[in-house]
Amino acid sequence: LAADATQPDAVAKIFAAKGRPTSHPLIVHLAAIDDVDAWAIHLSDVARKFMRAFWPGPLTLIAKRHPHTLAAVTGGLETVALRVPKHPVALELIAALGRGVAAPSANRFGSVSPTTAAHVAQSLGDAVDLILDGGACEVGVESTIVDVSQVDPLSGPAAVLRPGGVSLQELSRVAGHAVCERQSEAVRAPGQLESHYAPQAPVRLVPKRELLSEAATLSAHGLRVAVLTDDTSLDWPPGVVAISLPADPGQAAQRLYAALREVDQQGCQVALTSLPLPEGMGLAVADRLRKAAGPRS
Ligand code: AMP
Ligand code: MG
């Protein structure tokens, strides 16, 4: 959901359309690595290494903000989130504007992220002026967010705030040391809220071997049950809707949000699924599923 990141009025419209608290910062999307110095200062060697290795691509870097970077974009923080996306349509848009583009996911705050233009139309409808359709998202889950704003011998190494399209293994390889996840003190990223990315129906995490029996029990109680599973051909009990979620973590990430949306579309009252191993893209998929299953306010 894009706006000129140099225009406070335009940025304000993002928060209005999403229904997102204005204290939550946005990611500024740039056309090229060279543009970062207009938005951030004190970029470390490891930050530059990450840019060269992963941009354009699904990696967001949190760095100290440039004095010219709007507080409306950073949520009043002294840091800014920056990324060069890979999609040709996004890159052309940013290059045509000639400025940074603030752009969170194009959905209402707290609900399931969109991965197609149709999802955006369903979620935001008239709240947006124009929908640019560049096809379905290739990665399927949000970018990995890495904090490189405190990279120095005193305050510690780069840390992942949100797992995503670039894995811890890939980051560690490029950094030359282990890059780990860090739970930050304050909730600065919507992706760090306990409940997020959730369909209307409650989501329950169940060990894989118990999926069938749990689905049978709930449907025997008269509930319409969705099961997100890599085994849609299994003989699921009547009243159980099997929704495909591939075992391969990369494919699961790509399908994840469409699968969560299907839970509501199929009129299910509860969704069951099991977590993938937290390795590679499985870490991001497990993170989103845990948040979809998190306690609701
Ligand atoms: P979204 O807009 O939902 O795609 O998510 C973008 C993420 O980047 C959000 O979770 C933001 O809160 C996060 N983010 C942006 N700027 C910062 C920052 N300075 N510190 C921490 N997280 C940030
Ligand atoms: Mg989002």
C-alpha cells in the first residue's frame, strides 16, 4: 500500500486506509542501493554486505534515520526501515516517482496479508485509488527484518526482528557470524504483536499426528473445521475442509496467506494446522502460523 515517503499527507493516508496505529513505522522502498544514504546514516559494513547480497529482494534493514527522513514514516523512532524490492513493477514505480515509497502490506491492520491483487480489492476496496496488479507474490510472506542500527562492538551484532524471505542461514553466511532472532522490548513491528495475520476463525496448532483425530472430534461437535495440510487426499471426516499447505517450506510460504483466507471463505469455524520445522523458510511460516493462532484481543 504505497505512498510517496517524502509527503506527510500521503503517508497519513496509508494509516487511514489500513486502520493501522500511526506509531507503527513503515518500510521505505528504494529503487537502488545507492539511494540508502539519503534515508539512513552510519551504515555499517555488515549492513552494506547485506544490501549487496540480498537487494533487490525480501530483506528489510533497520538503520539510524537520516535527519530528512519523516517521523511519520518511522513512527517517531530514530531508526528507519529500508528495502529494495525485486518485483519489476514495484521497481519501475519507485524509479518513475524518483523518491522513496513507503509501503506496508495492502490489507486492513491485523488481518491476513494479501498476496494477489484480488486479495487487496477484497480487503481495502474503495479505500485505495488504484491497484497495480503485478501477479501473485513470489515469496508469499513478508520480508525478513534485520536490525543493523546497533552494529558495533558495544551494542551487539545484527539481529532479526521478523523472520521472512531471507533465512537466518543466508544472513549468517553473508555476515560471517551467526545472525539470530531478537525479541525486542517494545512492539515496534506489527509483525511482533502476539496476534496478527489471523483469519476470522480461530486457528489452533496441533501436532501433525493428532490433526485427524482433533478434526474428527471438533466436527463431531458440529463445527465446520478447516485443516491446513499437505495431505488433502487423506480421507478427512465429513464436515472437515482440507486446505492445501505444502510440506516444502518455500511452497508453504507462497501459499500460506491464500490458505488462511480460504478458511473464512469456506465458512469454517475453526482451523487446525501443525508447525513446520523452524529451518530456512520454515521459520517464517512457523512465525506467521503462531501469530495467526495467538491470543486475540
Ligand atoms: P508491514 O508494513 O506490515 O509489511 O511490515 C513492515 C514492518 O517493518 C512492520 O512490522 C514495521 O513495524 C517494521 N518496521 C519499520 N520500521 C521499523 C523500525 N524502525 N524498527 C523496527 N521495526 C520497523
Ligand atoms: Mg502487514
